[in-house]
Amino acid sequence: MKQGLFQVVANEQLTETVWKMDLVGDLSAVTASGQFVNIQLDGNFLRRPISVCDAADDRLTLVYKVVGKGTEQMSRMQGGTLDLLTGLGNGYDISLAGDHPLLLGGGVGVPPLYMLCKQLIAAGKSVSVILGFNTKAEVFYEEEFRRLGADVTVTTVDGSYGTKGFVTDAMRDIDYTYVYTCGPEPMLKAVFKAAKTSGQFSFEERMGCGFGACMGCSCKTITGYKRICKEGPVLKKEEILWAD
């Protein structure tokens, strides 16, 4: 973990509620896709955890959804600096992917899969990606994944774009060696049940500190309690216990 000031160099709206922010700063602590940063915002006591969408050289890309006061404050920023804790969380392990990994993202679970996709393709993998949204107006980053060289399928619950249904509906016709996924818990649970292989699941949880001190985001796994912000947010399929 490292704390530092980052310069906001771009901040653009992708959909009605989703924004993309580019920052420049020290990214030496970011070692894996699937990690997150914790952002200090003026007037807010707790930092805001945001998944890393991409990190290259000194440029950090965050794609976030405006859901409250903090993220609304972020959406109004054009320039300025932000205090970030970087290198948080364990991230995805790409060594287990096999030849044809499948990436499944739902809503704002899509962004952390972008850097993962980049890394897998650079490693010579044939990557399939399924992006799930409720409706056409919510779709983002489809073309960005295509430009990386991934085979991309988009699903919408209402059928207004791409394949009608959920990400699990599109899984049936794809051959894959491993699963990586991030999204809301109902989606993760459905992917867990549908997956024919092992995989890694990135969980969202309310966080106090973001680096393991407060224990507020602990969850029970087969191997004992783990902190989503520290030993997570990525858990292997074999260790996950679902709450009833």
C-alpha cells in the first residue's frame, strides 16, 4: 500500500451514471489487476474504494458509478489533485487462466476486468468477455474490450441490446478453461452455479479503512474469515461460502 497525490487529467461521462477518470501519479504499488484504490474526498470522513480499471506507467484509469455524495463530488472534478491509497487488495492471479479464460462483468463490475483482459491477451491467451447490463443505455466499454482483441458478448436484461438475459445465459455457448468475474453478488452466485470450471470472484463489500485494520468487511470462507479489502476482494471459487 502507498499513499500519494494524483493529478486529475481527464474526467468524462460514459453513461447517465458512469464516469471515467484519468489520473497521473505513482503507481508502483499497483501490482495486479483487480486491486483497488481508496480516495480521500474533501468533507467526507471515509475514503471511497474504486476498482482499478487500468494502470500503465504513471497513468491510472478509474471507471466509477455516481451513487452518492462522494462519487457525485468526483464527477464534478476537472483538474485538481486527489489523495489516494494505492495497491489495495490481492487482485487476480492470471497464472491459473489456461488457454481460453472467460471474463464476466456486471455493471460497475466491468472496469477491473479491463486490465485483466489486457494482461491475459499479452500473455497469449484467447479471451472471451461477457458484459452484462440492464438496458442498452447502461452499456459501456464494449469497444474498449474489442480493441484489446477479446471476443466480446453483451447481454441486457430487457433485450434492448446484444443478447437478451443475464451473463449466465451467454456462458452456455462458450468453451472456456477458467472463469474470472466481478459484479453484484446475485450475479456472482449465478456464475458460481453455472461455471463448468474453477475461477476467481471479485466481491464488493462496505469498507471502513480499506486496508484490513478495522475488520469491517470480513466474510466467512471455507478456510476461515477473510477481509475483503485485504485477503480479497478476489476469492477462489473453491473457498467461497454463500450466506443463506
